[in-house]
Amino acid sequence: MKNDIKEFLESGFHLKTHLANYLEVPLSELETRLPKGAKALADLHPGALNSDEVSNFYEDQVGTAHLIDLASWHLGSSDYIADTLRLQALFARGNVLDFGGGIGTHTIAAASLPHVDHVWFVDLNPHNREFVRRRAESLGLGEKISVFKGLDTTRPVLFDTIVCLDVLEHLVDPSDQLLKFLERMGPQSTALFNWYFFKGHNGEYPFHFDDPKLIDSFFKTLQENFLEVFHPLLITTRAYTPIHC
């Protein structure tokens, strides 16, 4: 797929068409649901969740609401997403992991890069996984993209590039997740991370964790195990290489 940034900005990689087909609804109905996506997902949130409950929530309870929410966000924040795709294009190569890949925007873009051999898409939500599988096939990228529920099921692959965007703030133990990524990286691997440990001034981000101890532990783990790599894009996503591999 040529000019992938332009294609994303124009259509989100044909996102509306793909989503309407997956949900088996007309485009007109999808258009009315997209602006309500964030609220519809937030209304499903049951309150405080422990580790097991978080996994079960994203895997079993959100259903297709997560697809609607993510589609609305990616289309409405396309300039921001496009910058993360530009950053990914600077670093992605070889075997790429897209962890918590949602609707597959970064998976699709990475698979379109000539210096990427294969992309492992990982997401708890079965609807997200099936949706991305169908998108990959429709775009002629099925052979370059594999879909998995969890990171453990991708073994024994070592990843040259790890992409984990807008995910870490949703995890009960993001520090542990950093260490799990570290186990799957070589000395020349690069990881692209961002985070937003903030529930909002009025609780508008109920899915985010913001406990100060969790945040302190996260930054200590990050600083002890990863070295930041400069990149010229003025965005919150950062690039890292492992220190101890």
C-alpha cells in the first residue's frame, strides 16, 4: 500500500467501509454511532477493577463498543495518529509487535513498509482481532499480519520493533508489561511507547489508571531498563532501546 500516511488521512485505511461491513450496518447508521462511541464505551465501565477484571472486561464485556470508540477516535484525531505512523515508519523493521493494537491502524501501516517482514497484532478483544484479520485480508496484507490474543502466544519470536501506543495507562501493572517486552527484545530492538496516566479532571477517562505508586514504579522500571532514542517529531510517543540485552 503506497503513500500510507496519505491513505490514512484520507480514509483511515478505508476504516468506515471495513467497520460497516464487519458490523453489518449501513454507512449511514455507522455515521450516527461514531460520535457517540466514547460515551457508549464509558457507560459500560463498572468502576474499580482488579487485574483479572480488567482482562475480562476488555475480552468479554466491551464487545463491539470498543471498535466504535477507537474508530471515532482515530478518525477524529487523524493528525495525531498520522504523526505516530510517521514515527513508526522511522523505526519499524523486521518482526514487529503491535501490542493492544485495537482497530489495527498501526499494524496495517507497519505491514505496508518494505523493511517490515511480519507484524504480530495482539489484542484481548475477540472482535478487535477478527476485525483486524478481515481488514488485513481485504487490503492484501493477510500474509504479513498474524493475530493473537496474548503476548505469550507469539513465542518464540524476538521482536525488532515493539509498538505499544495508548495502552499502558489501561494496565493494572504497566511496569510488569515493560519487563515482558524486554524479554522479547534484542540489543538492536526499538520500542515505541506512550502513556496517559490520568483519569481526567472530571473522570472523563475512567479506563485509565492514575495511582501515584503505579506511576512511580512505571517510570523507575522504564529508566532502569530502557534508553530513550531521539527522534525529531514533536509528539508524546517516545522511542527506546533496551539497556540490558
